[in-house]
Amino acid sequence: MPEAPSYSKKPTRASRGTMLVSGTLIAVLAGAVGMQIMRAQSSKAAVQNDAGESGKVRMDALSKPVSRVNGQSISYEDLASECIQRNGREVLDNVINRTLIQQACSQAGVSVSDAEVNNEIVRISKKFGLPVDQWEKMLESERGLTPIQYRRDVIWPMLALKKLAGQDVQITREKMKEAYYDNYGPRVKARMMVLDNLRRAQDIWEKVRATPAEFENFARDYSVEPNSRALGGTVPPIRRYSGAHEEIRKAAFKMAADAKKETAGEAISGIIQVDMNQYVILKFEGMTDPVPHDEKDVEAQLSEELREREVQKMVAETFDKLKTQARIDNYLTGETSGPVQQTSGTALPGDIEQALQR
């Protein structure tokens, strides 16, 4: 990762993928939603009006062969069962999230038109300097997203959640100063080790404190984060206000401040808890140099970047609120979330079978 981004060049193929993950695809991480849900719901209503006939049609469709091998039929139901076993949890989570957002839109009277979706895709493709068709081809080749999936599972939910949030992003002078520092100020160079057990983290911390020069080897042997582990704990330079977890940023810059008072310039952080059963140890390795710039030349770019970051945060918070308020029963995994407490951690086989047949 470059120590400071250049705004005078169009993003490369690799950087487009990175920016996609950190930007547009937040909607996928937050939970995708489909424009086709409303059509599916209206189809469901039609089914309920003629349950007997549609039930027969459904059974016929399930038993219809999708293949024959030496005369032996493989039914649609056989194929569906195999798909559920392989990818059922992930797909069901996706459908649950889509339904949750669609329900919220219906209750709030929020809608997103096809024209709005198209305009947003045009805007984003222009931002990356590509025609829409090339942009969509790049998404499919690099991210595995077809044009339909991109519209349905990325753009639609992002626009819907922005409307559900119901507030405009305010860019303050203080936030702009933070953006300037993040992009052009010094960053902390460090190695990082991630552990999933507090006792193990304490044991490794004692060893690293005693022999900090061995941090790279310890990271390769014990870190549970595969990307940095393969590099001996090397991570991109840590920004002051964005990017890494807040507690990691605080610890990194505290080490930087402490290092100025020491002659060795080699420092090991304490054990930083960033999540349940996730603990981080950092080794300070210096600072990057500030990048000279003219604030007037970069103000517009930074303002846009900051606005998008704030929108992503707002969208994620809105979706988290929806999930917190919703009662969700997942019969495939036996999990229940939301206001009502789960009574059992495991679903009976019959419960799963009934859920799959609905």
C-alpha cells in the first residue's frame, strides 16, 4: 500500500478492487437486499390465493429432472438439497438481510427506482474512469458480481439504507483536518500479531517483550490473521484517524510518542483487545514521512472521500439498528436473534425439514 494516495492518477486495476471493498461493497458486508423481493412477495400472495393448485405445481417442479445419468434422474429437489448443504447458510443469511431491509423500506414508505440505481452506477463508473459496461465486466471478473447482482445486492441496498437513515452527511472543518492528516501526515510503521485466546496472548506477549527482535518469527508461528502472518506480521502503515480499529490506532500512535523518548526505538504494545476473543500485539518500527501538498489542490478530493466514508458509517449503523430491533429465527442453523431470547441453541431435524419445505 502506498504511504499516501495520489489523486492525479486514475485508480489502477488493483486499487479499484481495494477501493471497491472499502467503499461500495460495504453494502454487501452490511447485508444485501434485492429489488426482486417485492416481486417475490407479490408472487407469494398469488400462491396463497390458490394454495392447492400452486402446491401441485411446486411439487411437480421439485420432482422435475434437471439431469439424467444412464437413465437415472437427478431431480430439482436433489440439486436444491445439495446446494443447501454446501452454501445454504450463506445464501439464507443473504436472503434474511434482504428481507429485513425491504420490510423497513415498506414500513417507512421508502422506495428506490431503477433510474436511481442506474444513475448511481453511472456516477461510480465515472469516478473510476470506466464506461459502465467495462466497470461491470471488471466487477464480474475481480469480485464475482454479475451486473444483476451488483444492482440488486450492492447499489439498491446502499441507496435504500441511505434513505432509511434520513439524514445528510455534515463535513466539518475538524473532520477535514483529520482527513488531511490521514492522507498526508505521518503514519505508524508496525508489525501486528493477532491472537484468539487471552492466555495465549499473555504468554506470547511475555516472550516478545523479552526478545522483540523475534517478533517476526512469533507472528509467523502464532498469529491467526493469515495475510499479515505470512509476512511476519507486516501491515500497511497505520493512519491516525481511519482504517484500523480505533484501539489499534491509539496504541500505535502512543508507541510512536513513547519512542521519541527512548534511544532504542523498539517498542512492543500491551495486549489490545479489539473484539471478543481477538487480541492484538504491535511492534513499533518507525514513522512514514509526511507528504507535502497544497490543501487547495486536494480539498475537493478529500471532501468527497470523507463524505463517502461518513455515508458508509451511516449505512452500517442504520443496518445494525434494523438487525437489533428485528426478531430473526434461522431454522437452518437453530439460531434466534433480536428482542426475543433464544430458547434452544439447536434446531431439531424436523424443524429444518419443515422450514425447507415452506
